[in-house]
Amino acid sequence: MNIEGADFVNSQNTTSATSPQERAADRVKLLIGGRFIESKTTEWGDVVNPATQEVLASVPFATEAEIHAAVASAKEAFKTWRFTPLGARARVMLKLQALVRQHLNRIARTLSAEQGKTLADAEGDVLRGLEVVEHACSIGSLQLANLPKMCGRCGHLFHPPTNRSMRRYFTV
């Protein structure tokens, strides 16, 4: 899957419903294979602002073919992603983090409208999500904890014991 060409920030991932039979709200498109596509479904769910009962958008209940296409696209993307080095994966996630920070207010307003939260609460949710991204990006460093440690006094390498009760005797 190539998402480099997909412009998530400026894309029109909704289509205005135009016929009288369609809902008055915007219809959300599906993201499959790095592209926003119109769903072929006949079943739609409303996204309702709980405070005002206003219908904000309609989301598709994807067809079986659309679900299979999304899964096939994910499997294809994983063929290359699985060989992507940890550092490169972290850079992708840090790019995501930068985009979320850049559009934090817009995301928080959307959360507030869709979930009936206060704006401050929605901003807190976005910030907690950013903490999750930060933690995911630090996994490589956390995995280094299993490597040999260097003694601060003499410079020799040693493997700390795996028994938690013994670790206190081997702090450097």
C-alpha cells in the first residue's frame, strides 16, 4: 500500500449527498490501498452530535468485496512493511505524530462534535494518543534493555540477571 500519494489532511474524504433519497450529511469515503473510494454499499450509519442531534456525516457499512479489498491491500502492504527497519518505522510514526500535532485543534473539534465531549477533554484525548505514538517509537530503545550493560566503574560489559529480585544488586 502506498500512502505517500494520499493527502489525508487536505483530501475530500467525504462526498456530499445530493439526491433527495440520500441523507443530508456528507458521506465518508473508504480508504483502501492508499486511495479514498466511494462505497458501493446500500447501508449507511449516521454520525450524530449527541449534544445537538445534528447528523454530521454518514459512514458506509462496507460491502464484503470492499472488506476483502481492504484486507488484501493490508496484506500486500505488510509484505514490505515487515522488512522495514525499526528506525524507518519510527520515522513514519513520528511523521504521523507531527501531522496530529499540526491539526490537533481540528481533530479535537471533530471528537468534541462526534462524541459530545468538551473541547478540553477532546484535546486531552488527542494528547494521550500522541503519548501512545511516542511510546511506540521508543520500542527500539526499550528492546535494548536486554543487551549487555556497561559497568560505570570499570567499563566491563555484563548481562544483568533476569531474576527481578536480583536486579537491585546489579544496578550500575
